[in-house]
Amino acid sequence: MISARFESRLRNLNPSFPPRLFKAVLIAFVAAAFVIPLGLLALPFLSFLNDMAVQPKGKAQSLYGALLGQPAVVERPPVAGTMPMDFRPYRFEADDEGTVARAGQELANPLVPTMELLERGRKLFGYYCWTCHGLEGDGDGPIVGPDRFPAPPSLHTETARGFPDGRLYHVITRGQNKMPSYRDKFAPDERWAIIHYVRALQRARNPKPEDLDR
């Protein structure tokens, strides 16, 4: 049983509740109603040990941070003494005339010029080479001319026809004059296929007597 005195106090109780406190409590309850369910939904997707994901990232042709006081570039050279998988070292990494001549003498086309291979060389030539060299190798591609890129020499000159296959392979691999290196565009077999196609263009423009007898 509640005593009459305590019951009287309960009846006359009028607690004070400041408006600011009431607003704060109301806002806290509303925020909790949203935050707690969202937190429970996101909890399975949170990663607490994500050191592999949180690391410096850089964009191409840009810098990110510093390494031992030096700007860290994105395209860093490989570690000394290592090479990537499927890497084929090239023995003639120079452009002096002696190295170019040795490449021409020591490199030989290992592929047999079948119709399938010539078609492959034609497609590759059309992807990258014709814009400067022209469709038939005359050096009249659509991007060369006055106020544009300088025209390369024709592939039908006596000098070009006299180059051994190894020298042409070296030019495609290392570049020459205004022509950049295309080793990152063509695999070695693709370079040899292009050379076979170039020989077919030269042969069509300057046939040999045995070609006319066929």
C-alpha cells in the first residue's frame, strides 16, 4: 500500500523539462532510428584490415607523393636484375650504324610467307603503318604533308628494297629518325609478318623476271 503522504506527492509532482533538452532528446532518438539500422546493414561490408586497399595510387603521366625525398613517378623503372614474364631481350639496343648493320646481318625472318601470314601482315600494316607510309608504301599517308608530319621515304626505293629483313625488323623495333619504336605495338612474330607484307608490296611494284613467268 502507498502511504497517503507519498501518494499526495505523486499527484502534485510537476517535473520541469527544458525545451532545449526535449529537442535534443527527440533529435537523438530520430537520428538513432536511422543510423543504427544503416550501421547494422553496412557492418558486413566494413573492412578493418584494408592495408592493401588503402595505399598510394597515381594516374598515368603524374606524380604521387615522394620516395626517399624524391618525387615518386607512376611509371617507375623495373627493379635492377629483374624482367617481366614473357620478356624477350633484344640484342641490338643501339642505333649506331654498326649495330643497325649487325642487326641486318644476324636477324633473319623465321616465318614462311604463306597467304595467311601475308593477310595478317596486311592487317597489321593497315592498323598502324599506312597512316604515314601509305596503303602501298609510297610515303603518302593521310597524316603526312605540308604543315603536318614529315613524309617517310618510299618503301619502293632501291635503298629500301636492298635492306635485309633484319634491318627492317630493327627499324620497327627501335624506330628510326621521326619513326618511333613499335615494339610495344607488335609482337616479334607480328613484326616479321609485316616485313613479309612489305616485301610483297615491293615485289608487286618491282617484279623480278621469275615473277613474270608465273
